Amino acid sequence: MHDVGSGKQLFLDARFVAESDGVEWAVNPPLSREVVLEPAKPWERYRVFFSSVVDRGDGYQLYYTDMAFDEAGRATTNLCLAISDDGQHWERPELGLFEFRGSRANNIVAPYVHGAPMRDPAWPFEHPYLMVGTVSGLLDPDGLKPPSEGDRARRLALRDPHFNARPNIPHLFASDDGLHWQVAAGPLSDLACDNWSNQILYDHRLGRYVAYLRAFPGRRTVARYETDDPTRVPWCQARHDAEPDGYGCAYITDELPTVMDVDAEDEWRGDVQNPAVVAYPWADDAYLAFPSLHRYYPGCPEGPEHRFRFFNDGVDDVHLYTSRDGIAWQRPSRWPYLSLGEWGGDEGGSLFTGVGLVRSGNELWQYYTACRRTHGAVVPADTGVARICRARQRLDGFVCVQAGQVGGHFTTPPLRFEGDRLELNIDCGGMGEAWVEVRDAEGRPISGFELDRCDVVDRNFVAHPVTWRGGAELATLQGRPVRLHFRLRLAKLFAFQFGGQG
């Protein structure tokens, strides 16, 4: 028995399918993708790289990391801010907070810091903005070079002049306005965690803070940490036998539980780049993640194009993971959610998502980085290598139960609901149709709600009321165990919800 109340329910998995025939789950790519921010300033001459997006209610904030190279081929990178009224047209405010090559006329909010700021005025923390931040290894002028044993002592002595943090070691950063950042706690661990989108969120279902962090047990994975107080440190500690890298840092391996990883079905050498987790606020028990999966190229020093020339090289595209609790994750499809464009084009090398999902009416907007180069193909003489794009998705539209031309059907397990009507988020296009029958707990049709009395559902809706001979009234059934029986033909069903007065 599932008590669904009047909350929206997504078809992320088999929770609401007790028996079926002729239907399948499918991942739906976004409705459209367009460029919204390109490298245009000296401090981002090489690329702009998306970290997170924040919906303030009166406008949007987009955080990204820049990258530029000087004449000697040495790199700089900073956390920057762009602002927008509509989520499509972005401006770089001149904040005057930090210098870049002698000028403060820029939008830099945290030099050399990688992080994905989140804002939640409802979490029980004194600051509305938080992020898990790491100072980039590019603080070292030789930070792009593969680590070497001889550099370890020098690199261990490196400290960021603004936040007094060692490169690649995570700290909890906080802010009141999203512009002025301070270290609220840290180090969170003595283990390295070098990712642009390590994230922390407040899970209102659990009433606890949850962090998703990069781990490296021989490959990139995503680890999870849960706490009632994120300032209580350390979050985890290194084992005595941990092997340090060239910065003198060891990586998280099994000190925290791994929640996202590649598996035996992935017949390629690769890993999970980043978490990009969303605790989906518009439905019950729904968590989504949009990590980039990385496929390594062999490390041969010579080869055509960029396939074998670069350290740590490979390709990335974006995949969808789903969960009911934010802990146990699954992949509904092995096909990418955001796929690479044609090689040689602006989206042909690698795609990377950051953190955040914003809603505008019945659309959801996501942001991602599109690179024309592969992951490790860093060529300092290049310019405009990566840009930030927006993907538009229908509300709830990530996963569906669908049937083709022959048609199919499925029946839910027993449900207990509140409300007086049933609404569907469904796309039948022009040729598809759907019907719903309400059954009792034993699977017998309830009089008045049989399949042949259901008024056909067609076209495309995000909240379509189901009717039986013109009537939608279900109030007499609320509180009783019922099953829903769906029949679909050329239709995609995304969600259902009981509504009205309970």
C-alpha cells in the first residue's frame, strides 16, 4: 500500500507498476538547448565552465569558473557570477571585489575557488548561501602539469591568500548575499576533493544536510555525507595507508559511502565526473542527478586528432540517475540524457552539468558546459573552448512510462489518496491516446470508473483531469485502497496526482 495523499508521483522506477504488458521506461532528452554565456572577458579567454544556478525569486544567479592563460602558459581560474532577469540573457556585474591583472573591474567572487553555491533561506543555518569549496591546484603556477614527487614539499606549503586553504582540500564556504564569501568550517577533511561541483543541500524530507563529493577509489565516483551540523568537522579522515598525490593529498576512497559509480555493464574504462544532484521539489520522493560519465582514451603519447595526445584525456556526456531517497541510485537508461554534438562543433568534445534546476511555469531549465575539446585536451593557445548552455525540459519530463503503436497497459499496486480528481502529466502527441480505470484493492473495476467509461485522453498536457462520461469526481473513493489501471497507445506518461479538496 502506498499512501500518495495529494502529492505528485513520478514514474522514476517500478514503484507504481505492479503488473504490465507492452510498456517500457524511457529517458526523455530536453526539448531544446541553446548557448547563454560565451567567453568574452580577459579572465575567461580560454573558457567559461558552469558550476551552479540559483533562483532568487526576483532573478537568477549563475556561478561559473573562468580560465585564462598568460604569456608563459600559466593558468588562472576563479569562481565568477553572472546575473539575469529571465534566465537566458546574462550580465557580468562589475563587483570590484578582487583583482585580475591589476584591475577590479570584473565579476570574480572567489579567486581560485571551485564550488557550486546553493541558496536555501529555509535551511536552519545562519547564512542563506553555502558551498563546498576547494582551492584549485592551479593556484600553483605549475598546476596543469602531472604531479611529481619533487614538487610535493613545495606544494604542501601552498596556501590561498584569501581563504588560507590548501589546494584541493574541501572547506565549507558561506555567504549572506552570494557575493562575499567566508570559510564557515574546515578543512572538512584532510582528503582531497577536487571537483567544480561538490555540493551541499538541505534535504527537507530528512531534515538534514547532505553533501555529494568526489571520491577516487582508483576512478572518479560520487560519495555521500549526511549531518545535522555541517560545521562539525572533520567529515571524514584519511587512513594511515592512504597514498598522497603530488600535492601531498590523498583522495576520498571508502571513508564515505559511494552512491554513484560505473558498473560492469559499462564496457569501457571510465568514471563518474560530478554529482549534479537535485532533490526534486515538485513531486514526492524524487531525486534526480545529471552526472557526466567519462570514458578514458589510452595514454599513448602520439596519435590522430586529440585522442591520444593528452594526460587524463577522454570524452564526457551527461546521463540521468534517479532515486527515491538520495542514497540508492539507478540509471533508467544507458543512453545519455545530453548527448555530444558532432565532432568539431562547439558541443562535440565534452559536456558537463553543474548544480541547480529552476522552474519557469511548466518548463524546467538546466545549465551545462559544452566543450569542443575533449576532457584533457588543454591547449593554452586556444580561446573560447567552452561555453555555458541552457537546456529546456517539460515539468516532470525526465522519465516516462510509454507504449508504442501496438499499445500497452499497466496496473499500480494499491494506493490510498486524498482529493476528488486525478490529473496526468502525459504526452499523447497527435496520434496517441490513453485511458484510466479505477479498481479496488483486489483488482476489480469500480462501478462508474471502468475503462470503457473513461473519456479518451489525447494531445499533450502537464495536468490533465481524467473524466468518466464527463465526470471527474473521485471524492467517494478517497481513503480507500484503489488501483489505477492505465492503457496507453503512442503515449508517454510522466506523472499522476490526485487533487482538489481532500
